[in-house]
Amino acid sequence: MIDITMHRPDLIVVWPKNLDYPPFRMFVRYYRELFGKVIVVWTDAPSLWDFTKEVESHMDSDGVVFMYSYTKPGEDWRNQAINMGLNVSNSDWVLFMEQDFFIRGGKDLEEIWNSRDNFELIGFKEGDRLHPAFLLTTKRLINKTSKDFSARPDEGYDHFGKFTSELKTKPVLLDDLGIIKDEGYTHMNGLSHNFSLCMTSNTQYIYRKKDFEDYLNKSELNIEVSPKYKDLLALCHKELEKK
């Protein structure tokens, strides 16, 4: 087992206020002792749905720091939220994570943590992109960059693209550590967007419908969910049944 007295990484998560992610909340609860601070930064979302009170109530016992990011015109919402989280992080290590990333379990996390003696940058790639859905790195490396996490499509960068391009260190990938894609970890991709499509009755554009349906069916298992979230599940199921 990992020595939990060691300096643990802070977990930074950007969370749209119009959604709940019960499986991710369960991940935080199960593996809370492996992190220093867990920092959730709420971002605004163009929706009538608002889960901020429910999520904060559910995670009240999990020692989570909640912050609110309000983006002004011309500002990148994710860049602002990440930098807010970094401003209250006091660990030498940071794990950036997204709610649609699933890793097999605690032993794999311990393997990753233990690899920090040899590496300062650990993550996974989709294509050529070092993806921010699970990206563990040091403050030392972060502080050498411009801390620009914004999307820059005119320069060919998605979110975190400019930031990762400035990390002048070769990453070690999860697969290199024996944590293999689709066996040890999965990035679902499109989860939040699929929920938004359900909310706006545009489910003809749902991404990987079967995977999304499986997520809906499993997302209220083994952890508390609010009546409001059950209403959202019912809405999504209803929308997905439409021809």
C-alpha cells in the first residue's frame, strides 16, 4: 500500500453547474485518502438545470473545496477555472481530471503515485494529444509554463493544448505503467455534451449512444443521488427512446 503520509497530489476538477456525475463522486469517496485537496471549480452553463446545492450536499463529508468561476466576455471558461484551482492548491503535485475518465481502482492509482520518483508528467494520449482527462504533473513543471489552459482553435489548440506544448518533459503514459486502455482505464468522451443534447432534445447527435445508455443505467448505483438527478435520468431515457 502507498504511504498515505506522503505528500499527496491535489485533485483539480472543473464541474459545469448543470450536471451531476455520481460515478465520479463515488471515485472521490473511495480514494479520498490518496489526495491532498480535492478542488471542484463550478463553471456556468446555459441551462435551467443547476446541481450545485445537491452535489455540495452529497460531497459534504468528502472534504472538497468548492469554488465558483464566472467567466467574463472574452475569457476562456476552462482556463479561468483551472487557474482558480491552482491558486488554492498547495501540493507539489496536481492531478487534472475529468468526470468521464474511469480508472480501474486504487492499486493502479498507487502504482501511478509510486512512479513519481522517476517521472514528473504522467497521463494518456488520444491520438497525438496528451489529454487533460487524467494528467498528473508537478507544480515545478506547471510554473515553467504560461499557465494558459484555454482553447486556441486559430492556433490548432484545444483546451490544455498550449499548456502541454510548453511542458518540456517527455510524459510517461498510463499504458507504459501497465495500465492499459479499455482494460485499466477508459475515457468515455462526450459525456457532458450528451447530457446537454438530452436537455435540448437533440439526441440525434448523441455520441456513442450505447455507452451513454450504460452510463445512465449505472450512474445511480452505490451512491446517493438527488430526486433532481433522477429527473434528469428520466428525461435522458425518454429522449433516447425517440426515433
